[in-house]
Amino acid sequence: MITEKETVLVTGGAGFIGSHTTVALQEAGYRVLILDNLCNSDVAVLDAIAEITGEAPGFIEGDIRDRALLDEVFANHRIDAVMHFAGLKAVGESSAEPLSYYDNNVNGSLQLLQAMQRASVRTIVFSSSATVYGEPQSLPLTESHPRSATNPYGHTKLVVEEMLESLHASEAGWRVARLRYFNPIGAHGSGRIGEAPQGTPNNLLPYVAQVATGRRTEVQVFGADYDTPDGTGVRDYIHVLDLADGHVAALAYCRRTHNELLTVNLGTGKGHSVLEMIAAFEQASGKQVPYKIVARRPGDIAQCWADTEKAYRLLGWRASRTLSEMCEDAWRWEQSRGGVEAAGK
Ligand code: NAD
Ligand code: UD1
């Protein structure tokens, strides 16, 4: 535990992973200041966080590409570390609008790092992704697996990873964590915060959840002819609360060390197929989830899961929540927000 409250600036803290990590940081004794432009989130999440933790996080509505605003934030608050979640994340959209992805994700990160440098704040935890491994050459994926990108979103993650590495090598005192997430799902057990995709969900679990509530008729299973046990794609799904705990552990590690460049996977080390996920969600929700096998989604890989040893060895962190908990928590969240979403359509 920390003795004096340190302040963490959480960019994108109103979003799915940032909001759960804000809760975990507050519970670990940190003060949180969120900077978010609300392009993919709702300000109501702040009240929900306050209800869960008993403490409202600080909030600034603004953009990480706004240089003047960043300077003001660092001048007016004593920031000890930054957790950087803000960015765009839809793979398909990144191919249609690549420049917005380079602008938000690469330029946004550049502006943030420059502002940190000007303010002499040199601790940053960055949201990277397992997408940087490209097509797996071997499994489980270790952090030393070669990196590649097949779409602009993945490319932005690669570029920011490189930018952080160069910055770390150039100047003493930088403490950098690059966390490679596998597939975060689930929600806080209170049902007050969770994943709220706008429009049609791109990712499997939010789609399955909406079929279970009856908002959508059936899941389209993208391919059943992969070289996997049941032919459908296999992924390493991780509870978002485990992921949030992994961030707190990574920050604690950075605080213990000096001049660190930490790169770790945040996953469970176990893979589950699309059909297993549908069955697990049916079990958790007590609802039927009809599905239809359709063609593969272009750009998808057959299977991937994390090697989790490095995270355990360095951070003492391991994911502990089960697949049933992930589905039960996602289901509770989906039901609690059903009316809100329907009203907003
Ligand atoms: P999210 O969209 O729910 O959260 C991102 C937040 O950042 C949103 O609240 C959005 O309003 C904000 N934001 C976006 N651009 C901004 C900008 N220019 N200035 C200020 N705020 C901005 O996404 P998430 O799922 O919570 O993902 C968080 C991070 O984790 C992203 O960087 C994403 O690429 C990465 N990631 C996510 C996943 C996943 O499956 N969800 C997997 C791997 C990596
Ligand atoms: C996607 C992104 C990846 C990102 C990750 C986490 C693509 C190509 N990749 O990966 O860059 O890091 O999300 O945000 O979008 N599936 C269906 N039907 C659906 C949706 C998905 O069968 O309606 C299948 C997919 O083929 C895959 C699995 O479910 O086998 C998981 O898909 P998804 O949730 O989109 O995650 P990823 O493909 O791992």
C-alpha cells in the first residue's frame, strides 16, 4: 500500500478498461484524474465510479491532442504517473479512416509524451494489444514473439510501442510499461460499469450479450473451418477486473524500479473457441443464443493465447476470475443497461 496519495492521470478513463482501472486504482489508494473527450463514452460513468468506490475521480473533458490543455493539466495538478488508454480501437474503421487512427492514437500519444516531458512526469503505463503479434508463429505468445501489423489500428499500437522504446532509451528516468491486452470482457460485479459499444458491436462478447437479451437475432460465427478443436476461432478472454488489477501491479512495479521498460502480456493463458463462449454465455444467462456459421472475417487469425509467466514473475500478477464470472458479470451489466440503450436509439 502507498502511504501518501499519489495522483494518476488516466487518459480515456471514462471508457471500458479505463473506468474499471480507475476503480482499481482508487481502491489501491491512488487519487485519479481522468482526461477524456467522451468520443466513445458517457459522462455518467463518473457517477457510477463514485458509487462503487465512494470517491468521485477528478474529471477533465478534453482531448489528448490539445497541447495547451495538456500543459494546463500538468501545471495545475501534481501528477505522479499517467495511464494512457485514450484512443480509437475499431479494426474495421481503422482501415476505412486510417488518418483518424494515426491522429488519435499516434499523434495523441506523441502530444501526451511531449507534455509529460515538459512537465518532468516520466512514468507511463500504455494500453497495447496482442494485435502487435500478428499471425502467431508459435503458442503461447511470449513477449519476444516477432511483431507485425495487418491493419492501421495494429500499426498505431506498434508505432507507439516503438516511440516509447526510443524515448526510454534517450533519457534517464523514464519508467514505461507496455501492457499487451488479450481479449478483455466482463464488467464490474455491481452492474454499474461495463462495455457500451455504440451501434453494432465488433467484438464477440458484446454481440453475444445483445443476442441473449433479444436485441439482436443471432450471432454470426465467423468461420468454422479453422485448424482448432471445433473449427471456430480461439482467443484468450480475460476479465476486465483482472486486467485492471494488472495495471495496478504494473504501476507498483514501475514505482519500485528506475529506468524500467516493462513489456508484458495481460491474458489468462487459456484459449476458448467461439462456440465455447456462446455455450458459457447461455449457461450464465439462462438464455438461448442462436447462431449461424458464416464466412471467415478477413484479417482474423485462427487462435491465440498468452504466455503469462513474465507477468507473474515480474508483477506477481495472474488473472484469477473464471469464464463463468466473466459471462455472469457481462450479463448483469447488459441487463442493467438494457432500458438506457433502448431509450437512446
Ligand atoms: P474505449 O473506447 O471504451 O475507451 C477509450 C476512451 O478514450 C473513451 O472513453 C474515449 O472517449 C477516449 N478517447 C478516445 N480518443 C481520445 C482522445 N483523442 N482524447 C481523449 N480521450 C479520447 O476503449 P477500451 O476498450 O477501454 O480501450 C482502451 C485502450 O485499450 C485503447 O487504447 C485500446 O486500443 C486498448 N485495447 C483495447 C482492447 C479491447 O479489447 N477493448 C484490446 C487491446 C487494447
Ligand atoms: C479483435 C481485433 C483485435 C483487437 C481485439 C480486442 C479484429 C480483426 N481484431 O480481435 O485487433 O485487439 O479485437 O479488441 O477485429 N467472432 C464471431 N462473430 C462475431 C464477432 C467475433 O465469430 O460477431 C469471432 C472472431 O472471428 C474471433 C472471436 O470471435 O474468432 C473473437 O473476436 P473479437 O471479439 O472481434 O476479437 P479478436 O478477433 O481477437
